[in-house]
Amino acid sequence: MSGFDYIIIGSGTAGSTLAARLSEEDAARILVLEGGGADRGFWLKLPVGYYKSIYDNRVSHLYKGDPDPGIADRQMDCPRGRVVGGSSSINGLIYIRGQHADFDDWAALGARGWSFNEVLPHFRAFETYAGPPSQYRGAHGPLQVSDLRNSNPACNEWLQAARAHGLPQNDDFNGESAYGVGGYQLTLRGRWRDSAATAFLHPALKRPNLTLETGARVTEIVFDGPRATGVRYVQNGTTHEVHADCEVILCGGSVQTPQLLQLSGIGPKELLREHDIPVRIDAPEVGENLQDHLQMRTIVELDERGASLNDHMRNPISLAKMGLEWLLGSRGPLTVGAGQVGGAACTKHAENGRPDLQLFVMPLSVDKPGKPLHRYSGFTTSFWQCHPESRGSIHIASTDPFADPRIRTNYLSAEKDQKVIVEGARMVRELYSRPEFRHRWRREVIPGAEHQSDAEVLTAVRQMAGTVYHLVGTCRMGSDAGAVVDPELRVNGVEGLRVVDASVMPKITSANTNAPTFMIAEKAAAMIRTDASGTSEDTAYAH
């Protein structure tokens, strides 16, 4: 196989978006290599199907973290999409950019050109928002974004309690501010999920200059002197080598991108020498700076049967009604994602009035996706710290490219993270206990009323909290010598190699990370097209 300008490794959120945008230039020849298979199947398309897909090893790589003392020596699940569309094909569909200041933080940390005002045009360029027009929202992009299409009485009363607590109503978390409470927006196209594959890659594959290879596991980046010139990959048991005339672009995500860089000799020299890998670039931060949101689920048992989806899912009549709502009106519980309502709040530890707690509410309860709903009438409020200070790492465990790397999550290793998450548990209990909601429930199931002191609540969090699947940051972007990539996402120390995925985030955004990953790819496409054509970036993203 030959004759490509760009080789894109990975067809996830970033890879699919980038491939589609680059292929808009007729002269550009693009190859996308995806280790997983096609994004076919009903559960990949049905919005609520994330519940079945995220732990399905046919479409998800089920990584596990090392035993972590911060979470009672448990090993955290770290599933990542292994299918066309990547994690955007299996995630909970929540579309939220994060706080404006998240991106200003990036710029302050050396990511020049990535402040909120500078990235807003790229956010607007790729979305079509179904809600009211706004200077903050896009109306002509490939990705379809919809307001919540389901109403639940218990969720509505939870919102009443939150507003009575002092949190303002917010009808658009992606508008002027992320602060306050309301319904979450989702990536929906009609009644179906809209992933990076359905919005970007599949339409673009009609162009003759774009090629997709599935079941293609990249094992190594190929170099000619200081320049990345191609990759080796295995497909159906056969090793192939393919070359790029312009650039090799890593879109493997926060786990596989640093793993492949390390296997190719770009990483901490001590780690590479430990595995007898020749050191091409001593890059100590490749695989460092790992960040994630640690989510604590709280569950109460409702008094009245029928307000919880736990009840409806066991009632054939209710199931039939849900199916009709979805089929005929593209509405109802089958159109929801990983959260129906919620929002951003400030604990007493918040700085400068900036929310430090994100809340997600679902009228159901379960141990984790893929497991049966509880037999009682459960109701869940999950929360996480928006700006965790704890940092982990991802390091290769061997030279086998098919072996999982070591993922050290290091949750709650920063004292502030402990304080904020304990305060978050107290705030959620206050919301449950407000008169607007208190009549709804009979007992607290998780963490349980026996956990009252700060120490007891923190112990419960360590034993019960889980990931929100937001691993980012392992190939940090910046302007300093230690950064893995520069603000144009070029890997420092080599030529012809970029990273375009969530691993480049210097700091995790405050909420779900899928929308910012779309933006990273949209902006990267503009920069790459600028480099190729000599035009300004403004011209490059005016698709």
C-alpha cells in the first residue's frame, strides 16, 4: 500500500474528525488505520445502548489500572473504544464542552492559541445544535447535538431541590456559562447515536482520497533519520509497512498514543532502556500527567414505584411504551445517555466562584454499565471533582505492542481532591434532604447512612467510587521544553509527527471530554491545512 500524504492512527473521535476534514482537500491522500472493527450493530446505534457496549470486549478495549491505594487498592476499569468511531461509538453521548476557563487554563499553561475565545470558532464549526440560536453555538456542522428528550418526575423534583438550594437554572451548559442545573445535551441524529464515525468518517469515505483499514493494529512508527515517514501495522496476521509523504498523526487516545510513542523510542529514557528500546528522543513526560474524573455514585431508594426506570424495565407494558416513544417520536428513556439532568456547583473549596463539582442524575440505579438494574426503585446522583490535582501515568510493560501498558491512576493522591469529593457527598445529601425531593425516597443505599464523618465518607469514596472514562493528558501540549507536543500538536524533537487526541490536554476539562476532543481535531485540521497551503487558520476552518 502506498501513495498517502497523511496516515492517521485511530478512527476515534479525533481520528474520524481529522480524516474527514483533511479529505475535504481533493489533493490530500489520507489513510486511517483502525485496530477495531466496523461500527455495526443495534446497540452501537441506540442511544441508551452505551449501557451494553462500553464493557463489550468486541468493541471496547478493557484496560485495567494497577492496584491503587487511593481507591482501597482496587484496579480501576479503563475501557476505551476499539471500533470505528472509537469511544464516541460506545460512550454515554453527553455533549458538554466544559467551563470557558478550562481552555484559558490551557493557554496559561503554554498552549498558545487554545484559549476559550480562540477555540470557540472550532467548537461552532463542527456542531449543529437543535436548540435556540446563540453566538456560542454552531448551526451548520456535521455533528448533531440535541437537548434532552425525556422527562422524569423524580428528576424534575431533584432540579427543583437544586434550584431551591441556590443553583441557577441553566438551559445550555455550552452557552455563556456551565454553572447551574438543567438537562444535559446529547449527540443524537434523529433517534440514533451520532458518533464521530456517523457524523464525519462515513460520509467522508465516499471521497476517493480517503481510505479506511479496520483490524489494523499499528505496532511501530517508522523513521528516516529525525523524520517520521510511516508505520508498521498487523492486519489478519500479516505485517505491513506504509509511508506518508507529509505526516503521521497519532489519534490513539490517552492510553495507546503514549504506548506507541514509547514503543517507537520516544519516551522516558530510563523506561525505554529498561525494555531495551533504542532511545530516539528522551521525552520524560510521554505517558505522564494522566488525569481522570473520579465519580462517586450516591443512590437512594424511592418510595413510589414507577418513578425509577428500575421498575419500568421490568414491566412489559412500560417497555413497549418506551419503544413506541423512541420509534415514533425520537423521544423517551431510550434516547438518554449517561445522565439526564444535573449541572455544575461550587463547594466551599471552589476558587473565584468557579464550579468545582459536576453532578449527574439518572432515575435508575446499577452497580455499573452492563450489570442488571437493581431490583428496588433506585435513583442515582453521581458527582465528580471538576479540577482534580492528582496525576497518574501510563508506561509500557513490555515490548509487545499487543500487551496492555501499566496504568497508574493515583486517584485522590492530592489532599484537595479528597476534600472536594467529601464536600460533594455532603452537598448531594443536602439536595436529597430538601423538601422538594425528600418525600421521594425512603433510604440512602450508597454510600449508606452509617458514613457520616469526613473520614467515613472518604473511606466510602475510596471503596465505591469509579471512573467516568475521561482519561486525558498523557502527551501534554505546551510551549516549554518538557511538553510532549507544541501548540501546533507536533511531537517535540522529531519531524512529520503529530498527536491529535485527548492525550494533548494539559489539564482535564471540568466535565465530559468528548466535545473538547472533537474540538482538538477540528482545530488540528485547520492547522495542518494551514501548514500545507500557507493560508491562515481562519481560512482553513471555514469549511
